[in-house]
Amino acid sequence: MKNTALKLYLTIVCLFSSVLIFANPGDDSDTGDLEGGEPMPINGKLIFLALVGVLFAIYTFRKNRKLA
């Protein structure tokens, strides 16, 4: 029961936290354009994220294989 309640609580928190994460800060300009300034590149550190994901998958598979 505790485990199910914890999973439900975490799912609800993750679903509703996206409202706070993606809130628009607004803009004080006359045009109301929210896309001013330089765009930030998101692919600069993507290779590191992929590497960490692969290493975590290898770690998880090895850990589960030792338990079985």
C-alpha cells in the first residue's frame, strides 16, 4: 500500500509540476514578443547526456544480472 501510494504521489507531482516548469515569464516590450534575444542552443551538451544514459543502462543491466 505504501509503495503504491508513493508511486501515485510522485506521478501526480511530476504531472502537475510541468505547469510550473513551463510558465511564461512575460515581456515588458510594446510588441509582446517573447522570442527576443539570442536563441540558446540545446545540442551542445547532448552527447554527454546520451553517454550518461548509456552508462546508466549498462550499470542497471549488470546490477540486475548479478541479482538473478
